[in-house]
Amino acid sequence: MVIRKIAILFSGTGSNLEKLLETLHRKTFEHCTIDVVCTICNRPNAQGIEKSRSFGIEPIIIDHTLFESREAFDKILVKTILQSGAELTVLAGFMRFLTPYFTQHIKAINLHPSLLPLFKGSNAIKESYDSTLKVAGISVHYVSEELDGGEIIAQRSFEKTSSMSFEEFEAKIHALEHTLLPETVINLLNRREYE
Ligand code: GRF
């Protein structure tokens, strides 16, 4: 059985990190076993740190505030991921702009809480809620040099009703994220041939 190694990057609450670990870590699928070889966090106080520990994985903390430039931070990030042996990196609520140095060295996917290419950036949930669109949703895409602009891999949508409060809307987004991201990772890795 092939072992597919992944790295997970996060910055905050870590609910997606938790779902990924629950669903994927050391689980065997038809064509592979997935092993989360490292989790990396850029914020020393992130709640997700304890979640990672509860799965027996001590997160690697790389505090971005200690670096003089984005590139300097990304160089250490890239080195850490390469050393872990991960063939795919999953950005699960990793709130950093990444430089071309990162995208040129690391194959990564990102979770974004809108139907891309709509509502790129960090205010996606609010902008999507406030918009006149009658549907909303989430996307998983490859990470490229353009912010939230890489090739879309998977999306999931729902109907936005006028009676929906912002809290209900946000909860719906997160519920979809918690299933789509692990499913997408499985779909990508659980192939006879994966490159
Ligand atoms: C998610 O909504 C994700 O789409 C966005 O940041 C949030 C992370 O939540 N990029 P969590 O830390 O996984 O709970």
C-alpha cells in the first residue's frame, strides 16, 4: 500500500485541521494510506495547536512576526515542508499571503469560503453574505502566485435565503468546508497514479 504524506498549515481555530486529522490521518483508502507528517502554524497562540496535539502531532510553530520579510518566512516554511517529505500541502485556514518562492517549491491546495472566482481575499464570507447572489459556497483550489486564483479543484454551493442570519450562513459555510476539504484530499491522493 502506498503511503501518501501530507502537511497541513493553519493559523487559527483549526476546525478544518481537526476534520482533516479525524478523516485522513493514518487512514487507509482503496489505493493509499494517508499520513499527516507535519502540521505547521504561524501563530503561537492559535487554538488549533491543541487540536493537533490531541492527535499526537506536535505542531511546528513558525511565527511570521519574527521574520523580516515574507520571502524569509516562506523560505523556512518551504524548507520545513520539504524536510517532512510531504508530497501535498493542505492550507486549512492558513492566513498568509504566500510568495512565488513558496508556490514554485510546494504543491499545495487551499480552502476558500466562497465560490471562486467571486469574493477573493480575507473577507469572503461577509462579502458573499452581503451580495445579491442567491447562492453561496466554498472552493478548494491549487495555490498559485495569484491570491485565491489557482485552478479550482472542487466547489460546493447552497441556496442563500433572505431569512438566513449571518451566523447561520457562516455555520453553513463551515459545515460544507468540513466535508469538502477532506473529500478533496482523498480524491486527489487515492488514485492508482498520483503525481
Ligand atoms: C475557514 O473558513 C477557511 O475557509 C478560511 O479560514 C477559516 C479557517 O477556519 N480560509 P478553521 O481555523 O479551520 O476553523
